[in-house]
Amino acid sequence: MLSPDTVLEAGRGRPGVSLTAEEYQQITSLCRQRSRSVAELAGTIRLPLAATRVLISDLVDARVLELSVTDTDAYTPATAPDDPLGDRPSRQLLEKLRVGLDRMAG
């Protein structure tokens, strides 16, 4: 499930015939201008967050939108290059994951 703070950007796909509704076009147009969060898109197109998530999921499935990696620090390996365990996620990423899972558990 997409969290409200998930950031999206335009992808390389093109919306098919089933993705021509006005809301799909609005979301795609907004994300072509610049990266936007799920919450920002919901507010801009004036739809409930749950409905916006469904529309965005359809667009992600069609590769019209992509999830944006906005916090590169969160993806910095927490281990040294010679660590026998290899790259592990940073504490920042693990904390973000924990917070997201807590939100989903509700």
C-alpha cells in the first residue's frame, strides 16, 4: 500500500485505453511537472486518499508513474565494503520501514 508520503514521478509507460479518465490524466500531468507525494496528489485533485491510491496503483502498474527515491541517505549501506555480510540497509531506512509498517497495522 502506498503511504501518503510516497513520492512519485512520471515513468516511461503510456496510459492505455482503460486509463483515460480525467483523474488519471490529472495525476499523470502533475507528476510530469515534478515529483509529487501521494498526499499532495490527493489534495490537488480533490479525491480521498484511498481513491487516489487506487488510481496511482493503476498508473504504477502501467509504468506511467514510478516511485521516486528521494532520500538517498536512507539507501546508503550501513556496512563497510569488506563486511562479510555484504550491504545491509541503513538504520534510517529500517526506521522508515518500521514507521510505515506501524501505519499499515493501524
